[in-house]
Amino acid sequence: MAKQVFQHTFDNGLTLIAENMPHVRSATINIIVPAGCAYDPANMPGISSVLSEIILRGAGKNNSKELSLAMDGIGLDRSCSAGTNHIRLWGATLSRNLPKTIDLFADIILKPHLPKSDIESVKLLAAQEIMSIEDDPKQKVMLALRKIHFPSPLGNDRRGTLEGLKAITHDALTKFWKKNFRPSGTIISVAGNIEWEPLKAQVEKKLSPGKGGTSHITKDTQQVQIGIAYPSVTYGHKDFYAAIGAVNVLSGGMSSRLFTEVREKRGLCYSVWASYQNFKEVASVICYAGTTTDMAQETLDVTLKQIGNLTKGIKEEEVKRLKIGLKSSMLIQEESSSARAGSIAVDWYYLGRVRPLEEIQKSIDSITTKSILAHVKEYNPKEFTIVTLGNKQLKYGK
Amino acid sequence: MTFHQQQCSNGLTIIGEVIPEARSAAVGFFVRTGSRDETVEESGVSHFLEHMLFKGTKKRDAAQVNKDFDKIGANYNAFTSEENTVFYASTLPEYHQDATEILADILRPSLRSADFEMEKKVIIEEIGMYEDNPGWMVFDHARKLFFADHPLGNSVLGTTQSIIDLKRDQMLDYFQRRYIASNITLVASGNFNWDTFLKKAEKLTTNWKFGMARRDHIRQTSGSGEFKLLEKKTTTQQNVVMICPGPPAASPLRYAANLFAMILGDQSGSRLYWSLVDNGLAESADCSFHEYDGAGAFYTSFSCDPKQTHKNLEIVIKQIHELITKGITEEELEQAKSKVLSRIVRAGEKTMNRLQEVGMTWVYLRKYKSVDEDMQTYEKVNLRQIQQLIERYPLLRLTTTSMGPLAKLKMPEIPKQPKVPNAQHS
């Protein structure tokens, strides 16, 4: 039977990949978090190793012992260790115990106790590990080789140094965890006898809760400032140009929907726009509008409605206009060295290569009413993040 | 690069800089009118009118204007200053003629009442937006305080009240007075064919009204010299703007003035940078030279922790005093020149920037300067010209405006404008 590989990147940047192996009865889950020793602060080499040890000593509602028992109870073989780039949390069990494993692992990643009382003992362990290298000349020479051959911090030993261990405090450890244990860049891989949809749903629920949220900042200002964000697809994604197309239907040029509906037809504000913003693992559409207090609610409502209306249809003439706009700015960019220097770096960073102009042109040509519509329907934002600032709180709708 | 010019029979001037290697072409109408040309009752009308031009003509309604620009992928906009209202668009070469057509069309607007009332709301929003930005507000107040009764003190945006009170007929009257052919320059830059452009442009503008648009009160001013503190409790930083007189746009000293401002207060590596920003006494500090028709001014500004304001004022005054009494070094001048030259070259790579440069140079000097000529002029500036600038303009006659949480602020003693060493010999 053919193996099936699934992949999904959640709104918060967390990536899940899974391979179904129907012929086995086990399942293994592997989580890599970008928090390896390459991220150790210069004065605390070894902190990632210490974290990988202490992180299993209690999480969520379980203390150290309870957690250990819970994992034993489902026959979970596991380990957590620091490498150069990642901290890796790994566990294997019967496939029917996978859901329980995910619950426990989610606690370990998101709610570790990092008990203060254990710090000294964990550090002691780590120190002994460093000392033991002295008794293993074979390993010592290879570590020295790596250190000289690879550029720092890639050549660093994950164990760190004795001085580094001394400098590590509970505070520093907590900070290191907070800073580096983030969904963006983290990869969860699962192999075994699994079902994709329930797995994806559970991981989403436990590790990528809906990011939507609202917040109001009270400030005595003339205008109410409105910021809206919702998830989109990343730079290299097959839907990337359809997503760019959708943003341009909303806010490309002055004939676009937001400008026309919010400003031109209703005179609600001076400035309103939407733009695509991305990181390597996660991308969003960010919208802005600023308006006097009395008109703020209507501005927000109309803006959200326009975003929602994208799924109701895209007009041929809109696509025609936005394609010319995209092409113009692409070609006109070629005039200035500063613009080009920026965009070739962006290409390299996201795609690992610089795209020839013809390729970009082709991608722009590929945008159609259909491709945009299919995209906005698939990625129709369920939840918005909305932040407002001003002297009146708004109603954020459902 | 080749330059062309043509004076039409109705008084419109058409100029163009053809750059065959450019990937785009830009076109713009430069109307020599702005807030300084307004009466008190009309305050804000230039800028409001700028918005109204995008609201449609006999041929197009507002939505159609935007659609037609977007249809050709134009990068287009407009701005209003104290003296100029400029409408511009840049496109791929094949759409240059279309862009010219749309711009020429909107320069003869319908000014429909319904659009007028709708856009009023947008303007009031724009004013509200700026009112929330103390860094911008302080400049508006500072200009008013410096220019006092000089028309250059007029606010570009006007006030919420002046916009509410404004009638469509007043705008129409202003339009008919100011948007006459002789008061407008049509400028193009980039990859386009001059003959085709000229023929098309002449045809599009042939019916424009002939006549004269006067500009009154063209005179220099050394400013009120006053000090004003505006308390605004809701801000955290204290903003300060100090204005002193400088040469007008047509003065040959304008190049020296730009370099002088750069030496005193460029955002990196200038005297104010080293004495205020590098050491963290101020969040930012800047000096820039603004040139106008018949007048000029240096705007020195900084924003900082309120507690630090008095001390920072002393430092700025000391820096200016030192520049006047001790002059600048050859090395500083060369460094400033390198910065200007690099900026000119880089700006010259974009047709949109060339359009602004070529257009403004023409409006103020009735001259064309290529990128190379512009660079040569800057290269030729020497210490003697900087000295002339210092001798001729009372740079320590500062009009100071500060806005922020401070309820009290004492303005430090400003030393008398010192006798400049060179001046004693002459």
C-alpha cells in the first residue's frame, strides 16, 4: 500500500507533517523546536541542554513524578535532548495512545514547570556530562575538530562549558524557554498508523489555538486607530499570487474595494489600506484605518464586510487592473539599485534563489478571478485579530 | 538625457527630460499655487481642491478616475504645499500617453456639490489624523509663529472650522483664479517620445484659459523671533522646532544652504547627531533647509525626554553659535557633499524623483538641470560660499516652538549674532 504524506502549516507558523504507515501498529511523534545550542546566549553556553533536561520535570497539571508516571502509563518511550539547531522531544507508543501523547507533549512544550528546586541538580548532571568528555579522548578530539572547523555557533558543543553552567539561573532559563519555544519554526512530525484529520485537529487545538483576539488601547486622541490582521499563505506557497491578488482587490490602487467603499463612497476616513506581510513560516494580511471617534464603528464594520465579501465574487476588471499594477511595479523596480538589492535578497531568503523576471511575470499572468476566489474561499478568515486605539471601544462583531 | 521645452499660446509651459534607458515614464502637472495664495476665508482650499480634482470631470466620475489610473497600473498621487500643488503619475512607457490624458482631464474638474460634501468629511479626517501626531503639529505651529503675518505661515490643511465653512463657490472661484494655463507647468520625465507627448499634450490643453495668476507678498522675512510653549499633556516626548531665516529658492546660495543644513543636522554624522542623538540626549534631531518663492528658512528640530529639553536647547544654540563663529572644516564640507551627491544619483534612478526635481527646478528657477549638472553645482560649493551664507543670514535669530507635556520651559539666552571674522575685513 502506498504511503501517504501529509503536511500543514498552522496560522501561528507551526508545521505538522505526517506519514501514514497502515501496516504498523505504533506511532512516533517527533517535535523539533528551534532552541538548540546555537541559540545559547554567549555567556551561558549549555543552557539549551539544561532546558532539555529540566523540561520533563513536570508540566501542566502534573508534577515531575506524575508526568513520568503518565508517560509510562501509556508505554511511551521518550527522550528530550538539545542539538545544534533544535531541542528535540521524541516519543513512541502504540498508535492508539498517540492522542494522549500529544496532550502530554503539548503540556511539556507550552506549560513546563521548570521547577526551581531542580535547577542545581540538573546543572550538576550537566557538569558531569562535560567532565566525562575528559575521559573520552576520541570524543574530545572530534568536538575540538567541530569547534575549529564550523563557524560559531554551529561548531559549539551542546554541553556548553562549566563557566557557562555556573552562570545559568532559573530566571535565565525561563527567559530562554519563553524566547525560543515558539510555534514559528517548530516542526512536528508523526509517522505510524495514524489518521490525518483527527491528528491535525488535535494538534491545532492543543498547539495552534485560533490566534484571533481583540484589544483596545485607551488614549485620548482625535481619531480612533484600527488595526486588523488575519492569516494568509507564505511566500513560496502555491497560492501566493492568488493571495496577493486578493489583497490587491481589497487595496491595490485607489479603485480598490477598501478605498472605494470606506473612503470614496462614505467619506469615513482619510487613510485605509490592507497589505500582505510575511515571515518565513507565517504570513498575514494587515489592514489599517484611522477615523474620528463617531465614524469608527462604521469604518470597522464596512472594512470587515469588504474582507468577507471577497468570497462572494471577484470581477474580471478588478483582476485586469491589479495585474497591470503588479507588473508595472515589478518592472519599474528594475530602475533603482536599492529596490533591486532588496528584492533579490527577499527572493533568496524565502526561496533560496533569485527568480528571473519572466518567471514573476508568468506568476502574475496566472492570477485569475478563479484562482483568487478559490484562494479566499479556502483561506476565508475565521478569526480576526483586531486592535483599536482611541477614546472609545468598538464592537468587534462576531 | 535630452531636455525639451515648449511654451504654448495659452501660457502653459511643457517641459520634458527624455531618458531612453528608463523603464518607466512619469508625468505631472505643477500648479504654482498653495496655501500662501489663499485668503483667510479660503484657508485650506488649495489642499481640498487637490482632493477634488480626483472626484471627476465632465467625462469621468470619481470612481472612473481611479479605475482609469489603476487600469494602466499607474503609480499616481498629488500633494499640496505652501506654494505648489502637484498631480503626478508614473507608468510603464506604453501607458505614458494615457496617464497624460487622465491627468489633463482631471485638471479641469467638475467640482460637483455632492462630491464636495463627501470629500469634506475626508479632509476633516485628514486634519484629525495630523492633530494626533504631535511631531507634525509642532511644525504647523512653528511655521505660523515664524512667518507671523507673512502668507507662508498659512496652514496647508486649514482648520476643521475653515473646511466646514468653505463653500463650493469659493473653491470654484479659487480654481478659476489659480488654475490658469500660465500658472501651470506640465512636466514629463523618463522613457517617452517628446514629439508624440508634446502633440498630445497641446491638444489636451488647448482650451485652457489664458490669463495671469498673481502671487502677492513675495518678500523675505527674518521671522518673529518669538518663543512659544504649547502644553499637550497626552504626549510623552517634548517636540521642539527652531526656525531661522535662509536664502530664497532662487538664490545661488541655496546649494550652500543645503550643505550647511546637512552639516548641522543631517540624521547621521552631523553636529546635532553627535551632540544630541549619539549620546542619547534626544531621540532624534534634524536640520533641513526649506526654500520658497522669495524666502527661505532652516528648520531645526528635535524630540526628547521633557526633562532634557532645556539642556538640549542650549546645546543646539551652542552648535549654531560655533558654526557661525568658527565656521566649518574642509573635511565636513566634503563629507556633506558626498552625501548629497549620493542622494542625487540614487534619486536620479527613479523617474518619479526626476519628475519632482526637474519640475521644481523649473518652477523656481526657469531652468533645467541634469543629474550631472546638479552634481557639478554641489561639487563647486566652497567654504567661501558657506561663509557668505553665515554672513548674510542671521542664523541665530531663532523662532522657537515647543510642544509636549511641559507646562513650563525657559528659553535659554541666545547669544547676539556675532560679527563674523571675514565680514570685518570687507
